[in-house]
Amino acid sequence: MRLAITSTFLILVSSVAASAQQQAVIDLTGVQIRNATNQSRTSAGPISPAYGYHYAISGNVRGMSGALALLYPTPTPLAQVLEDFQPGSSAGLSGEAYNPTNAHPIEVLNDRREGTSTLGAITVTYGLTLIAGIRADNVAYFQIDSVVLQPSALVGFFQFTSGTVTIDRVNVTPGDMNWDGLVNGDDAQAFVLAQLDPAAYVAAYAHDPRLNGDINRDGILDAADLLAFIQTLLSVS
Ligand SMILES: [Ca+2]
Ligand SMILES: [Ca+2]
């Protein structure tokens, strides 16, 4: 009986170990965007190492004092606030990161944005650095650093009423350049596009071309990968 229980336990343990943690979620509720005030949060659970990650920052913020309390008295999507400060800037709230080592730690986002903007009758000097990553112990983190919101007493500060940073593993298939799940001759055109015009590749496939194109995992997509790509095609056909 003891033996049976022990083996059931071992099966449970091994099945848990075998299933990768696909996503990390970091709660932003209560995080402030405040002049000269760094903030950080970590995920409740771990995320397994991967070659690629998709991250997304979303949530609602409210002005807590000063002009921001007057302009944003109720929870307002962070994306809308960023657009108010600088049109187009909300695009950077989601993206992809490549991790050629397939190991942690890894920084997936380090994005500084700054400038001046007119809020009501006030000219605001603003700046903040958004940082996200995964520690060696597989816990994900998010930081808002080096915040400038000046003149701070007049401008006030924001606080998240709700929100998350999610980091998802991207499942890669080396050589599958058109992301249809297969590696075959149809990928050749996309591979050439990735080499000649990486920006056009990203526009067409919405992925960093290195995720499936850096086949030898040295971190760059170049002619050495073309040879590896051809060898991959030959081995699967
Ligand atoms: Ca394919
Ligand atoms: Ca390479």
C-alpha cells in the first residue's frame, strides 16, 4: 500500500515537472507612476525558460493628485493616457523578446520614453523607464524606474486601479518562417524576406524573425542560418 501511494506520488511529481509554466502574470494594482518614485512587482508564479516571449502591459490608472486628478478622475486605460502624452506611444505596451540561450535570467523589455506635453494649461516634463524580465529562479518582474512628472506638485501622480503585465512563452519551430506549424518549401520565401528586409518580415508575420530563423541559436540571423535552414528542410522532407 505504501509502495502504491509512493509511486502515485512520483507520477504526480514527474507530470508536474514535465509541464512547462506557459505564462507569468504580474498584478499592477496599486503601482504608482510618480515623480522620482521607483516601483516594482513580481509574478505570483514562475514561468519556464523559452526561446521567445510575448509581453503585454495593460490596465487602468487614475490621477491621485494635482492636475492628473482633475484630468483623470476615474480609471482610464493606460494606453489612452500614453496616447494623450505622446500619440503612438501605446504601441510599445506589447511586444516580443528573443532569448537564444533558452535560459533565465532574461530581460524582455527595457523601454525609456520621455518628452514634454501640455496638460490643461501646464507644460509637463515626463519620462519613465518600463522594465520587465524573468529572474534566474523563473519569477517574472516588472519595474517602473526613473519617473519624471514635473513640476511634480502641480502635475500630481497616477496609480493603477487594476492591471497586469503578462509574459507568455512563444512556442518556436526552427525553420517554420511563415508560422503555419510546418517546415517545408513554403518557408523559403519568408526566410529570404527575413534576411533581406527584417522590418517587412515583422509586418507580415508579427514575429521576430530570429525566433524560428536563428536556427543555430547564436543570436543573429545570417548566412550561417541559411545553411542550417536548408539542412532542416532536407531532414524533414
Ligand atoms: Ca511553415
Ligand atoms: Ca544564427
